Amino acid sequence: MLDDFQFRLHLLTYIQKHDGEWYWYQLDRALSATIGLNGRQLMKELDALRTAGLIKSQEVAGRSYYFITDEGRRVVAVSSKSQ
């Protein structure tokens, strides 16, 4: 089981990998298949990452696409160096 930090790092890494390509539903399907996350939990985590300035979203045709910010990239880079 992932703790909150590990999960958010996993989510950040996933968003970085698909930077701006995926919208909420695609993230939800991919993450629910890999770590058993439900949609409500995903929205809570995305909101927390957005509030922390680690990701941003852009609405396109009624869908929110997710992008990692420079600060989010820094967190991923620092965390991968320490592991």
C-alpha cells in the first residue's frame, strides 16, 4: 500500500509522463487499473497537487487536461535522486 507521499509522487510521475495528453477520465482508468484508485480519491489528490502548485489543468472541449508544473518536475527529480 502506498502512503500519501508515495501515491502523490506516483501520480505526479504519471502526469509528467503524459504531460497534457490525458484528461481526468484517462488518468482515472489508468490509475484504477494499476493501484485500485477510485474517481473520488483521484479528484481529491489532483486538487491537492493543484493547490500545492505541482500540476495545473486546462479545460479543452469540456475536459480537464493535466500538466506538471516546473515545481512538480523539481519534486519528481529530487525524489527520484533520493531513492
